Amino acid sequence: MRLLSFDKNGRPTPGIARDDRVLDLSALDPEMPRDWATLLAEDNLERLRALAEHAPAEHWVPRDGVKLALPIPDPPKILCAGLNYLSHAREVGMELPRHPILFARYKSSLVADGAPLVRPAASEKYDYESELVAVIGRAARNVPASRALDHVIGYSILNDGSLRDFQKKGGQWTLGKNFDRSGSFGPEIVTADGLPDGARGLRISATLNGETVQDGTTDDLIFDVATLVEAASEVMTLEPGTIIATGTPPGVGMARTPPLWLKPGDTIACTVQGIGTLENAVVAES
């Protein structure tokens, strides 16, 4: 099943995508929560799947007629794994991590599929990072890797847009990863039952203006999804709707000679096999 959120009268609204149509869940039940984080905490996919199976035709709308929002409009936590593909660690010449490197992004740094990414005025060293995202559907705290995937409801895509010079300022990466509207998340969430266990063996890539710049596979992850959930849940509660970006494959702009930075007028598209493509144009900060 494919879960998404779209704009309805200025508010994000949960929907289920099927082929070229979207089911407006709020039309089925006006009392239904308007965000997937709450829905995942209060409801279950079996009931939602049954609702979709029996929904009247008038509640399905053409997909090309909706404006997508972030799949989880207000994630309780946004965690990202750094340096988590073997080939990427080698291309940037960094020592392989012995433990997962996790940092936080904030909602203000993300836009939905189709919305413009903003190259800030403060820096031209704006890089792309195509990433698989794991979405938590059941609260996790102190969960061992052997049971971690039971807490993952599905998977999506994130472009972990990075301002590399700001990323290198100081001893951590927060500033370089959180410029307003510098990253993107979407277009939808594919439930875990529609993908290989732990999203293993999926091709992950990025194209810049139609040219492939990243191409890898999730088998190259240093720490798999279950290990990342274990590591994060040892420290904090992962509430339903928490998203964990799992790192990027090789081909990033900063590792090229000369470096390849995103600039206004570019279009960057991140693709994960079985999930889809997250595409955004780049504009200059006004």
C-alpha cells in the first residue's frame, strides 16, 4: 500500500495512492486525524486497507490533480545516518564508522516532492544525497535489531541536501544539514509488506538534469535499517511517524573533481527501486 499526504484547503490530508488515483481518507471519515503520525499511532493498516477496498468512486481523485505535502507532515523526529554506505565512505576518504553516526534534521529544512529546493545565499557548496527512509509505525524504545523491523511501517525517499562548507564548521553537522527548504522528502510511503525485508537489495540513484550522478544499492549499507533503529531507540523513544534517513550511496558532488554543486535552474531526482522518484527543481534564495 502507498501512503501519502496532499494539500486540501490549505491543510495536509492523508491519502492512499493506487495507480493514477488518490483516496481522500478525510472524505471517508471527517473525524479521522489529518496526519499520518497520529493515524499510525491510533489506527492500523488493515482497517485502512479495507476502507480503500470499499471506498466509493467519488472519494478517489486523479493523482495529477493533487498537490503533495510531506508524507508525514509533522514528523516527531527526523534522524539521518551519516557515512553509511561503504562505497560513499571510500569516495570521500573517511574512516569507516564503528557505530552509526546519527544527526537530526528539522521539518523547516524539508519540502515535498515537486516543491522547489532553495540554494541559500550563504553558500554555493550545495550538495545532493539520495537516501532511503525508514518510517516508524509503532513506538520503539530499547528495541534489539532482531525485532526492530516490526516497528518499521514502510519506506520513502529523502534528498539530504547539504551545504558542505557549513557542514564542516565545528565538530558536528547540524548547520550544514538544516538550511530552510534545502532537502526534500517523499513522494509517498510504501508499506514494508510491499518491499524486501529491511528494504535490502534495492537500487538507489540520483539524476541531475537527467544525467545519473549516483547509482548504488541498499546492500552497500554499513549499518542496516534494523541496526539503525536499535541504535536510535537505545537513546530515545521513536514515536510513530519518526523518519530515519539511512545514508547516501557514492556519487555526491563534493567527491567529484571539480566538485558538482546544485545551482538555481537544476532539477535533482532521487529514485529508490520499488518506491518511486522524488524530484525537485532548485531555486535561489530570494
